[in-house]
Amino acid sequence: MPENKESARTESENIREMGSAELAAGHGLIHCITIIGQIEGHQLLPPESKSTKYEHVMPQLAAIEESAEIRGLLILLNTVGGDIEAGLGIAELISSMSKPTASLVLGGGHSIGVPLAVAARRSFIAPSASMTIHPVRLTGVVIGAEQTYNYFTKIQDRIVDFVTRASKARADEFLSMMMKTGELAADIGTVLYGEEAVSAGLIDQVGGLSDALRWLHKEIDAG
């Protein structure tokens, strides 16, 4: 099989299986990964659910960091949230990368999607996109003891600490948005849209794909 056809087939498989692609341009190779649906952790989601598997994303990030050809990373987000440990793990990896990284929230960057969005060196959000901030919630049977609530608090503290380290949001204001009542019909929390996420200090700017790529090109050229 000719090399260009083999390359096209590999690229198609990467998009279908891993939600990733490599964007070749004069500024250098940019790797694009998608974080969509629900972040899957140690528990398998039903096969009909759209999900992002942390065991797929984490090795990709390590390979991107070590690649001599890849010059930057673009993360496209449209997620409802999901597993906290998996989401925070991916976010920590993104934030520790030495190469230029840009995130773009499209549709939604909810729940644990918030740390994932702010983890990149530069974050963008589409004008119509939204982000939901709410307290830590667990489904299923839990032990109704003081230690359980202390555990919830510690998890929440980890999320608040990461978000405030990786963005311009203040801890007290972020906590206030988490605990806000009267905005969500059956829950507590806050929904931010486009410019509101920027005003809150979570996201750097409202923009789209061309804005994110333009910033990456500029950072690659500067490096």
C-alpha cells in the first residue's frame, strides 16, 4: 500500500478509535485530542454511551510530550463530566506539559470538565458553550458517617485547588459558584456561558478553532 494511503488510513483509525488527529502546518505538527461525553474511570460505561477513556488519553499525552515532531497540543472539549480521579489525573498531565497547550470548550465543559478546560496553558470557549460548576456528588450506596463527608470535602478541596492554580478564578468565588442555589432546577451550582466563564476568571478568552490554532502557531514560532 502506498505510504500516503497508509498514513491516511492510520489517521482515520486514530480519529475513530482515539478521537485524535495530527494537524500538519508550516508552524509545526499540532496534535489534537477530543474529550467528549463522560470521562470514564475505573468503571466501564455502557457501550452506547459516548465516553473518554483515561487509559487512552494519558499515554497519548506522554507520547506527545516526548515526540520530537509534535510542537503543540489542541484539546477540544464537549463533556458532561464524569470520574473525578480520572479527570483530575488527565488535567494534571496537561498542566505539567512543557509544550504549548490550548483548550477549546465547545458545547459544554461541565463538572470535572472544568479542571480539564483550565489545565491548558491557554483556554478558549465558544460563545454558545457552557460550563456547570457544582459540589462533588457520588452515586450509589455510601456510608452515612462523618468520615464520608470529610472525604467529600477533601475531594472538593483538590478540585478547587487545581482550578484556582490553573486559572485566574479565586477560591472563594469558585466555592460560591459551587454552592449557589436557585439557578439549577434540581441541584445547586452555577452555569456559566461563554463570556461569563471569562469574566469569572476560569477561561482566558472567548474564541473558536481559528483563535486557538492562531495562539498555538504563535507560541510554536516563539519557541
